[in-house]
Amino acid sequence: MSSNPFRIQSPQPSGKQPRDLRKAQPQVQGADLKIQMRMKSIKYKIAILSGKGGVGKSFVSSNLAMALAAAGRSVGIIDVDFHGPSVPKMLGVRGQALTADDEGIIPVAGPFGIKVVSVDFLLPRDDTPVVWRGAIKHTAIKQFLGDVKWGELDYLLLDMPPGTGDEALSVAQLVPNISGFVIVTIPSEVSTLAVKKSINFAKTLNAKILGVIENMSYFVCPSDSKSYYIFGEGKGKKMADEMKVDLLGQVPIDPKIAEANDLGEPFFLKYMDSPASKEFLQIADKIMKISESSQGS
């Protein structure tokens, strides 16, 4: 097999359309059918979104995936942040490669058996940029969904790039019966202003919003065990109340988070007794109750 199992190609130059669009249509339908078949085996599909970069969305996605898996659920994660793929490093699987067989692309196995797919596995060097227009990103997302052997999963998380652009629209369009969106913010006015746009984006699509996670919420001082709200207290809760969505949890600042991320070590796995990891377990429990109770209702 080729070392690159994906077959993403640049779109045709402007003005050059297929000679017979009717011949192209079965290929489109076939790709959509593959996605439907793959996604049928996955119970809950959740997109992790933020209107603002730098809020730790990939950290939240990675550690939420581990918390769900630690709770006994089978989990997969798609790193849709093509221009800044961080999930593999945060899960400790960076440097591995995707392979394929006759049935499709085999995802990389992460902590707790999490199935991981990211464009980072396909880049030849650390400094290789991903220079893709929207049409190519759309094709890549199709392959992530339809060509990967996800198998039977309880949860598939999609770590989205910042904002509400092409990738978010593609995921909303392509993922059948998406379970909902989880929105990530930090306690600052700049962040919450941008995050409100993400919430309204999900509402515009009539998608369910499972809730908001406030990252970098506070810092527990090791010398006096007091909580210090460095960026301000209660801003995530205030924003969630204003937008009429639930606040799922508040993840504290911990210097060990930056240390683990820089070293490419899964924070949740290494520091399971930390306040941040315990908060992720509580958030995962809330998401499981929301998702799994709604299926049974």
C-alpha cells in the first residue's frame, strides 16, 4: 500500500468542469453512502467548537476523549484542525503513520484504545504547512468520515478549527445525525464574545448544543490551596446563561498541562488525580447522561 492512504487531490482549475456531470454524480453519491454506512456504527457524534483560537480547544477535545474512554466508552477522534493539528501530540501518538487495507484506512491507536485520525500523520516534516482551499478540506473530511475503519464506537469527537468557516459547515453537512456541539471558551470578554458566534452558528443549523466548557477557569495555588481567577470569575457561566446553554464544567489552569503537552504526553493519563482530570471526568459524565438519555427517550 502507499505510505499515504488518502487520495486528496486539488480541485480542477476554474472553468474546467467534468465533461459529463451525470458521470460524476454516482461518485458523489457513493462517497456519501460510505459515510452513512461508517457513521451508522457510531452512536454519538460530537463536534468540539470555539469561535476563538488559543482557548485550548484541542486540549479539551483530547482530554475529553480520554475521560470518556476511561469511563468505559469506545471513542474515536478526528482532528479537523488541518492547519494546526495538535491532537496527536496531546494524545502521545505523534510520529505514527496511518495505514490501510482493502477495507479502508486504519486509525492510529491512542490511550485507552482511542482511534485517532489527523492530517498530522501525513505530513513529511514538522514545519510542513497545509495549504488547502475549502474544496480540498471538504474532500479530506469526507475521507476522514467515510474511508476510515471506525468500527463500532460509542463516541466520535471532531476537534474543529477556530471559527465557523468551511470545516464547521462541512462537518454539519456531512455527519449524519450529529449528536451536538460542545463549545469551548476561556473566562475573558474577548473569548466569550467570539464564542457567542459559535453558539449562534450551531443554533442556525438547528444543531443541539450540549453545553459550554470553560478552560483556564482558575488557578489553585499550591502554597495556600486557594483558587485565583486570573482572567476573571464567572464569565463563562454568565455567557452560558445569556445564551441559554448549559455550563458543563470549568477546567483549572495547571502548569503540568503545558508541560505534558510540550512533551507530547497525555495529560489526563499522566495526572489522573489532578483537579483538571477530575473535572474532565465530571464533564464526560454529564455528556454521557445528556447523550445516552436522549437516545433512550
